[in-house]
Amino acid sequence: MKKNEEYVPNRGRDWLIFLVSTVAMVGFLILKPEWVWVVWPFQLTALAGALGRL
């Protein structure tokens, strides 16, 4: 029986997204600190996926 799920675990992809979004967050902190909150959902969701918590 096939399970239909929206999230497919892929820790490598999640770590890559986390690292890229961390770099983006640092860039936003330096250039436009008022927009840093835009990166947080991507960063924290990718971190949760990479740690196996999703």
C-alpha cells in the first residue's frame, strides 16, 4: 500500500536548504536587518527536517 505524504524525508536536501538559508539570513542581517524574518520559516523548517523532526 502506497502512503501519500506531502513531506518525503531527504536529510541531504534539508541540510543544504538550511545552510543556504543561513547564508541568506546573515546577508539579510548585514544588508536589510528588518527583512531577516522572511528567511526564518525556510531555515527552521529545513533544520527540523534535517534533524528528523518532521
